[in-house]
Amino acid sequence: IQQENSDCSYSNGEWQFMNQVIQTVLAAFSNQNIEINTARKLANLKKLDPLHLWVEKEDIVIKTECGKIPLRLYFPSEETKRQKEEISSAIFFIHGGGWSTESVETYDRICSMLSKSVDKTIISVEYRLAPEYPFPAGLEDCYLAARALYQGKIFPKIEPGQISVMGDSSGGNLAAALCLLARDRGEFMPKRQILIYPATYNDYTENSPFVSVKENGSDYLLTAGKMQDYIDLYARNEEDKMNPYFAPYIAEDVSNQPDTLILTCEFDPLRDEGEAYGERLKEAGNHVEIHRIKDALHGYFALGIKQLHVQESFTYINEFLKGETQ
């Protein structure tokens, strides 16, 4: 964590002391393991958001062969909601939370902000969570909900080329896996995907090939130990972990994928695998943009606090959606 401008009133010694305090607090909250009920209770605290954002939204349920899937629609304006039959573009959003925590409700702030920032309707999917519903249940829910969107069953005038798939952390994993699955099943194909500090690999032990797991795996809130626990909760068995839809980075073929924007965090154990997945996509002939957010910690995006790197992320997202970024 660095001092951003020389006009700050802290002296160098005071600033170093503050950094030490921050590092101590981070270390205190960076316990190594996950207890699922406690993790869910902590995640649910975000429902108590005292600065709850007002935005036009609507909860719906779609029926699929895997059962009913709840969705929350976020509209950038009252007029858009009134004329929802005319909506032609949208973002299909998949929340993070280690495949086992978080919900549409706990991501309400960020989806509200996102809808306003990019001036698009957001469709947030309430997929089934592990360990009660391990891989591939959540992925299938996301796939079926996205298929309904792409096939015009939610908005009749939607243009498939104007729909982007987006997710953060484990939601980024599900978004990437969904795009691989869509290519392989051939029922629809996203044109763009936005992956925010995505989980793309399957091993967070000392055997991980990624330096960021070792550098950032102990003192920055999300630890390597927590990630390994999440992986073990999501997988039914060791065979699942070798499935490319479980860990997109290990897929043999990553060709014919959507235009991709990947945002990673400087102090995140997932940093290198997200960037490495982007490089693999590039090597396979896909258009990919990768941006590392300086000083950021894993999870910043889900907090929905603009000053903590979220506004910077929205800038990248807007430019990507407009096709302005080279």
C-alpha cells in the first residue's frame, strides 16, 4: 500500500507506521481456513448496507430443466424498466463468493452501481451453492439462465451480440467456464466476457505454479488456504478438479472465445492465474485485454466503494464495451 501523493500530511515515518498498522490488521483477518456457516454469515452482513443504492430493479424466476432459477434485473433508469420489452443489450452477471457464499442480495450494491455506470441492464443470477450443490450445479444454473437470455426468453428484442458475460472471483471462474461450455454445446455464444480477478486454476497448495499464490497467499484477506478450502467445497472429487469447466486454465483448447477483459489485483493470490489465462486466450487467437489494478486486494469490486478501485474498473469496463481500448 503506497502513499499516492506528496501533499499528504503524514511524514515518512508516520506513513510507514500507518502501513504497518494496516498490514497487521490484514494479517489478523487473513485466517487460513474456511468454516462455511461463519463465512456465509459474514457475507450476509452486506445485506445491511446503510448506504443502500436506489435503482430500478425486478426479481423474476425462469423455469429450466434444472428447476427454477431466480434472477434480479437492474435497470439503469425508470424509462428502461418501463420499456423493458425493447431492451436490446445487457450484462449477464455472476457473483463471486468461492462457489459457496454470497448471493444476488449481497451483490446488490455493485450491480446497482454497474447498471448506472455502464448504462445497461444487468441480469444477476442466483445459482446454487456448494457444498450442498457442488460442481457442476452452479455452472449449469448459470449456463441455462444465460441461454434463456440469449434466446430472447427474458427480453424478446435482445441482440445476442450486445450481451456480455461478467463475473468476479469464483463468478469469473463460472463466466469463463460458461463461455467454454457455450462454445462446446453450440446453443449460443457470448461475444464479450469480463473477468474480474477470476479463479482459473485448481490448486492453491505449495504445488501451485503461480508466484502470486506464494507472495500474496497469507496476509491479504483471501489466503491460499481459504482458496483451497473453497476448491474442496466446490469439487465432488479429485476428478472434478481436472475438468476444464472447473478450472478453465487447464483447458486444452481455449480458441473461439469471446473478446475478453481481465482485471486482476496487485495483492491477490489469484493475480497470476487470471493473467495467465488471458495470455492463453491471446495465444489461441482471441482478443484479450488485461489490466492489473495497482494496490488492490482481492474482493474490492464486490464492496462497491467507488474510491477503492471500483471507479477505475468501471472505466476499463466502459472502454471495453465501447470497443475503445486497444
